[in-house]
Amino acid sequence: MSLTIRPLDAPLGAQVLGLDVRRMGPDEAAQLREAFHQSHLLLLRGQAIADADLVTLGKALGDVAKSRLVSPLSGRDDIMVISNIRQDGKPLGQLPDGEMAFHIDQIYRDTPCKAAALHAVEIPDAGGDTMFSNNVRAYETLPAATKARIEGLRATHSFSYGETLRENRAASDDRPRATHPLVRRIPETGKRSLSLCRLMTDRIEGLPEDESAALIAELCDALERPDNVYSHAWRVGDTLIWDNRCTSHARTDFPTVQRRLMKRVTIVDGVPPQP
């Protein structure tokens, strides 16, 4: 069956129509991969996707990683549960509450993940939206002088679990950290993408501290311009798949007294970022 790929009215993304995840065959998986490479972000609506089917969806893009924690809300080690649902006061999922600044998943690792798929099971009445930046477009629209200035530079990134805002980051020498090209190339398309984020990027190598901080702020401002961001207001049954190599994402605040339950699979990458 041929899928319909309908671009979103946004600087990135497309809605996938005609795909039943439970019955996805090789041809549909190939169409999904092509749309993923071209659009960076895919939206499926109105499907009650079981955990096993979410894993199958992830495997259409590559190998699925194990979750850091196994939640009783799933019981599977390949499903990451993101939720504020609590038992005896303890969250049953990861990243339970509130706003989260723009970030690139696992950029603090030597080989960050390739992609992720996130499925909405329960959502609050308001808030908890997920915003995505188009890091390829942000790079392509930089002034020529800025492109020349950042060519060949590398940035170091770090993160400790539970941090959601840059101002709340802990200072520690034993944080997981990695250094990557500030501009990376996407293998399947050859396009180049800004590879930094406000939450996790510490500094740009080879620059004085004040110059590094100013350049990080300038580039993150370019990533997060309203005309470069798609904000997704979730509906139950929505699934978003994003290319972690050329997007960053953030979460808006939401009422802590309202349940939010999301299930996610993470797709690993076999190649570290290349310039």
C-alpha cells in the first residue's frame, strides 16, 4: 500500500496517512524511512498503539535501544515511559514534570541516538506540548560569515539525569560528556545540521569562555526562532517520530495534578557525528 505523506504547515514535519502500524509491511517501512529522511519529523494520528507495535515502528528505522529504567506502566525494557503518574509518591516514569528546555537526546554520548518515536496514551487538559526545531534549516539560513566562523569547530556537551533547565544544571566533573562537530552531516541526505542545544552544550572548544557562551546563545537563538519551530499540541493516539540528528526538542509546562503518560522507543545510531 502506498502511504500519503502530507507536509505540515511548519518549518519541518509531515503527517503520515494510510499506515496501520499493526500491519506495516516492508514497502510501507521503506516509504516511512524515506519520509523520515526528507521531513525530519513524522506524525501519525489516532492509533492506539500497543507497546509491541511501537517497538515494531521503531525497528523500521533501526535497532531499538534498551530503556534506562523499566516502568511498571509497561514492563518492557525497550519502552521508555515518560509520565508523572506516581505510586506512593514516586514517579512510575521518567522525566515526570514540567517544562524542559531544548535539547538533543544523548548528545552527551559519543554516539547519540538516531531517532525516537513517542506515543501519547494520556495527556493533560493543557500544556505538555512538544516543540521541535529544524536544525538543518537553521544552519542553511545562517549568515555566510557565521557559517565560515563555525566551520570545523567542535562543542562539548554534558548532562545529568533529571535536569530540565540550563540554570538548574549541576556542576560536576563526573557528568557524562562528549565532544562533537558543531555542524554535523546527515549521511542519507548529505545535508548539514547545527549540533548543539541550550540545555546540554557546555562550551565550544578553542574559544575563550565568554566568546564560547555568546556563540552558543547566538546559535541556540537561531535554532529556537519561532519561524524555525513546530509546536505539537498532543492528542491521545498521536505518535511523533523525529530524527535526533537534525532536530532539537523541548517541552512546555503542564499541571502536575493532571496525568500525562507517554511511551517511547529510542533508535540507536551506529555512526558518531561526522562533519
